[in-house]
Amino acid sequence: MHHTGRTAFIFFLLALSLLSSPLAATEPATAAEDEEVAPSEFEKHYLVLLIRPENPPTFSDEESAKIQSAHLGHLHKLWVEGDALIAGPFEVPKDERMRGMVLFRGDLSAAEVRALAEADPAVKAGRLEVQVLPWWHGKDLIDFAPPPSGSV
């Protein structure tokens, strides 16, 4: 399997395991968790779960399309700027509220990640909520290619 494909597959398995894990129900990262440093054999990233609220507001089809377009634009900008490493929706989640995820760099703080995730137009509109989870994985297990030069 190609290295990028293997990386995507490993991340896919991680995301699926989180959906059925007790971790999916934990509270967002606290300042104390944010300051923990991964042991030398690990790297740290932040997994942000995009969750549909219990009672999301309703929008016209036109408003929904605008919010979705702005949401995708925000995710693209995060990737181009190098803050987000990968993002995408869940295809068939066990929990219908679990809509997708974004993986952020580990050298950001939990507060920075939360601010970037909450700046998403879909979050601001109340269509999504975010949950920030610090995630440690084996060092050099995952290699993300930078955005192509000239990406906008």
C-alpha cells in the first residue's frame, strides 16, 4: 500500500475506533491537558470532532448552501495555512450527530485549535459543535504532505 494510502487508512481506523470509544464522550481538553508533552516515542496532534448539536437551527436551502460553502472554504484555508493536516466527513457514522473531523498540528495549543475550529462558519451558525481531543501516536507513524505551493 502506498505510504499516503497507509496513512489515510491508519487514520480512518483511528477515527472509527473513537466513534465507539468512551473517548468520544469526554470533555474538551483543559489547560492542564494542553500543557502535557508527549513522551519522546510519541507525537501529539489534536483531533477535532465536528458534531451536530441536539437541536440545530433550521435554514433555508439557500442559507444552508452558503453555510456549507463557507464551511468548506474555512477547512481549505486551515489546510493551506498548515494548521489542519486532514479533514473530512464521516460516511456512515454509528451516531448520526458525528458529522466529521479535522486533525490539527500538535504544536498548536488546545486553545488555538479550539479558536480555529470555532471560527468555522458552520459552527458559528450553530449547525456544528466542536470537541477537541489531544491525540498521541507513535512518532513518525504518520507523514502529512504540505499543501501544494500556490494553493488558495
